[in-house]
Amino acid sequence: MSNLNIIYVYHTSSTFIQKDIEILRKHYAVTENTHAWHQKHLVPFILAAQFIKLLFASNSHTVYIVMFAGYWSIIPVWLAKTFGRRTFVIVGGTDCVSFPEFNYGSLRKPTIRKAIRYSLANCTAILPVAKELVAYDYTYFEAEEKKQGYLNFFPKIQTPFTVVYNGYNVVKASNTSVRQPNSFITIAKIDSATTYELKGIPMLVELAKTFPSFQFTIVGINKLLSEQFELEKVENLTCIPFTDSLELANLLRKNRFYMCVSLSEGFPNALCEGMSYGCVPIGSNVSSIPFIIGETGFVVNRKDQLELNEIVKKTSLLSPLELENMGINAQKRIADNFSLGQRETAFRKIIEL
């Protein structure tokens, strides 16, 4: 094992963060650093606490890895720059975009925008999970900001970057299970009106109403939101809260299609998980989604209900064998291009450079 000491800083824990820590611990000593950053009125005090904790946890072999840029990335970036150490900031989505029309994107907020700019300008390297987070033209709908990606907002930043895709374990032979015909699933944490809009749920609800004989499932929606939008009245739409990983795997094995028609994404984990289980992907023309899907599924070019309806109608004309082969190809695309092993190798190459 290397003598490097990794301090992994993050805002909120998640499955993919814990996967990162797991693969890093195979090679390095890893210390996690997180605080209650959601309590915005306490941020000045949390920054002081983070400074003290990181100062005492650091040594001459310390390398900082920060998941997403924000308030929590300021101190590790400053410490690394002051004491001649290295810090890598992983940008993953909300820290690279601004969509004021539906209240999404950290860059629409002046204070955290300054924190992001400082962090990205002064870290050793930026590790975007998709090249579109660096700079790309947004065309899915007529957004106020038509140029997204951190370089479009901070064109003077010269920090080097290396794209490191998220990584996934592909479950072999998931297509051997019986899938329900014309079944569509989406998985997302939907706990506010903003995320309801962001994840494209209104379009999915209209889709379910248009195709009453098809089955649609939304996993992760808040019960109060489900009641607010009267989703229980849509008979072929099932809404369930987040469940354990075993049940999620069963749901992905049972459904034929994975839907990801979000208005903004970085590198959507749930889409990749769905493809890794052999679901045929249908995704919006947003950020990395078309690249992830490749030739294995369908892309909705514009935020247009009729276009989405036509795509779903087209899927119903495909034979079970054609759909099975598409699912196998989707699974293979994740295995060949976005495996957890590839992310582990990329991390090691960057950290040990």
C-alpha cells in the first residue's frame, strides 16, 4: 500500500461516494471529511471546524480529493496550495451549471459561485465526470444560459482537467430474467417541486396517460409530492419511495426500459445502473446522456412531449429479440466504457503522477 494519505471531502454521502472510498482504500489510507453543510446559516462555523479537523488530519503525504466544488472545497484547496500539497476537485453536475428558470445549479447563487470559482482556479487539477461539464452548448430547451459547463462561466480558469467517468459493476446475465413488456422505470431522489421538474417527471406522467396499457414506475419520489400532483390517479403509474439495493436490482431486471429525461445531469448514475442491468435506455439530449447511451437506445433531442411519445410508440414496434439485443448492448457499453475498475485505474494514475 502507498504511503499517501487521501482525505476525501464531500458534502453529503451517497452510494457512488462510498464506492470511490472503497476503491481508494485498496491502495491508500483514506480519511473521510464531511460536515452538516446543508445548515447554511452555520457555514462560517463549519468552515472553521473543517479547517481545524483537516489541519490536524493532514501530513506531508496528504492528497485531498473533493467531491463537487462548493463551500466545502475552499479549505482543502487553500491548505493544499499553502503547504505545497495536491488537491483534486471532482465536478459532477450542479457545480457546473445555472438554470434560474427552475431554480437549479449552484452557479446561479453568487456566494457559492465565488467558492466554486476559487476552488477550481486554485486546485491542482479538476476531475469532471463528463467532458460536457467543462463546456457545452445547451439545446434541450430554450434556457436562459445557453452555454453551460464551468469554463463558460469562468473562462479565465487555466487549471488542467482530466475527465474521469463514474464507474459501475455490471451484473452478468441480467437479461435472463423475464421482463414485463412495455415497462418503463426511472429512479431519482425527487423531494421538491424543483427536482420534480428537473428529473422530467411531468413528461413521464403525460407519457403514462398517453399509453394507458404500458406500465411506468418512479422510484424515489416523496409521498407528499406524489399526493400533491395526484399521481395515484394515473392507474398505470407506480410511485414508490427509495428501497434497498436488492429491491432496486429486482425492479431493474423486471423493467424493459430505463427513462432519464432530466433537464440537467452531470453523469447520471441511475441511467448507467439501469443500462448495467440490461434496460434499454431512453434519455434526454442533455450533457453526457447521449454519449452514455451511444447506439444502444433512444435520445429525445428536444423537451417535446410529442417527440417522446413518438419514441415510445417506436419501441412498441420492436420485437422481443430486438429489445433483448439492445439491452445486452446497453449492458456491454457500461462494462466496456464505464466500469468501476476503469475509474480505479484512472484515480491511481492521477494520484500517483
